[in-house]
Amino acid sequence: MDAKQEQPPSTPLLVAVEEFSRQHTTLLAALFGLLLAIVVTLFLVNRKSQKNKIRNVLLVGPLESGKTALFANMVYEQHLPSHTSLQPNIGLLQQDKKTFRLIDIPGHPRIRSRFREHLATVDGLVFTVDANTVARNGVAVAEHLHLVLSAVQPLSRSPRLLLLATHADLVEHGSHPAVEPVLHPARIRVVSVLEREVEKRRLAGANQKLGGAMEALGAVAGGGKQGLFGSSSAGGTGEGEEIPDGTLEVGRDGVWRFGDEWEIGVSSVGSGDRTEGLRSIVDWLDSL
């Protein structure tokens, strides 16, 4: 008997199976190569579209807080003194390889709410505050900020937020105690004033809701229009002002403060050094 066993004869069926297996492997390799090419192409197209994307940025804030001057300086590289605008200003800004559409919304009470029209497509929102006058205008500024907070909070896709203390060059460096790390006194002033005033509004809103509930209870019990706390039309912050919807969230200490979602910067447009005066907002835009 031979030591070497004879190979079984190839049958037509076995030949067909081997041929199918070879073709199947080739087909899988071709499909894998095609899938890889599609993935790479989509990645490159998406990367290019991200570079070419126009990012929408809102400039909002109270009257004479420097929004329009900031807009003109960034878009047209021209300095304009602060003045009251009655129409939104829209312009394109090219920064490095990114393009931004800046939308300056006037701070006049009759038209300041128009920022809501752009919230669905906005990528960033800048709230400007005049650091030189915020101490005496804190109540009005906090009202405007509360309006913005109540509109942004319910969004499923919230924009990046920047609190910008403008006219920082007019704030004396010796007016605040040293803080580590060293912070600009304009930033310290704006944050401290607004946190105090917004907290007052939060408490007023809570009291208004409690008063409304008690008035409703009194109306049911007594059958009159006025409850235990008088007419429900009186706002909690004075002068019949209506507190915006939405709850102001508090920190661990039970007091409202600017959270991690806020970045805070300073601006001194018109103080001489344009690059340094715009550094905060330029760096923030670069991160969008």
C-alpha cells in the first residue's frame, strides 16, 4: 500500500463550491474597499463644510452698552461712539479660516426681544454690559439679562454664552481688592452687580408666584377678584413689571450665580489698542 494517499477526485460540485468561495472573498474585499472610500469621502466633505460654515453670533444687551461700536469695530474695523440703534445690524466677519455672521440687536425695550427670532440658528450669544455704568443701571441690566435667560434656558441646543464687560478702560484698577487669579476690575464689578440684581429678581419671582397662589385661594374662598395679597397684576419687581417665564437656577449655596455655561470677558473698544481691546471676544469666537 502506498504511503502517500491519493487525493480524492474533484467533482463538479466541489469545483463549483471552491469557485464560489473565491469569488465571494473577492466580492467582500471589493465591498469593503468601496465602503472605506465612501467613509473617507464623507469625512473630507464634512470637514470642508465645517470650515466653510457661517457661524451666527448675536450681540444683545441694554441701551448704550457698546454693542454697535463693537459690531462696527469688528466688521468694518472702524470705531463709532456709542449711540442708540433702532434697527438690527448684520455683517460678516472673517477671522482666520472661519466666517461669522454678527447680528447686533438694539437694546431699546420695544425691539430688544427680536433676538428670539434668531435663537434657532444661533451658535453664540454675547451679552454686553457697560462696566462703567452698571452700578447705577444694575436693575435695568438685570431685567434685560433675565429676559435673555428665560429665552435661552428652554432650548434643546443652547448657544455658547459670553458676558462681555465693555468700556473696561473706564474702570479704575484700584477700585476693587486684589483677587487671585488676577481679574480685571470691570469683570468683577459687572459680575457682582448682576448676580446681586438677578438674585433679587429670582426672589421677587418666587414671592410673586406664592402671592398669586394665595390670591387665587382667597378669591375662591371669598368670591372676590382680590385675594389675601391684593391685586395679582402687580409685578414682583415694581412698576407692574412682568417677570419672564422660566426658573432661575441657583448654585449650591442657594443663590443665583453665573454658571459654567457662561464665559466672561472684557472689552475696551476705542481705547487705542484695538487688538488688545477685542482680545476676549476674538478668542471666544475662535473657540466656536
